[in-house]
Amino acid sequence: MTEQGGIAKRPFRFFDNREKYLMFVTTCGEKWAIAEQVGAEIAKISPQPPALHLFDAGTGDGTVLASSLR
């Protein structure tokens, strides 16, 4: 509340609006660039035993993981 007794309006934060956030993350090229880099790094390693653990901490749609596996 403000000193005049009204409700203080919070400043707009981009990530508070899910629709705008999802529109941004699906249209930017960040995910594809990350997947390309992951693919390039995977080609350089030889895991022992033949296993590789990937942790995808993205937006939850699995785009980076799926693109990396391709």
C-alpha cells in the first residue's frame, strides 16, 4: 500500500507474464544455438562406460534435449 492508502502497482516484469515469456523463448535462437554447441561437444568425448548424462534446465518443453539428441 502507498502512503495515500492506495495499492502500489508493481512494475511490469517480463517473466511474470507466461504468454509473453513463452513467445520469447520459442522464437529466439538461443535453444538451437545451445543444442548445436552440445552436439559439437558430444562429438569430442568418449564416455566410459558408454553413457552420457544430460541435464536440461530449460523451459520444460525439452527442445534443447531433443535437438541435442538429433
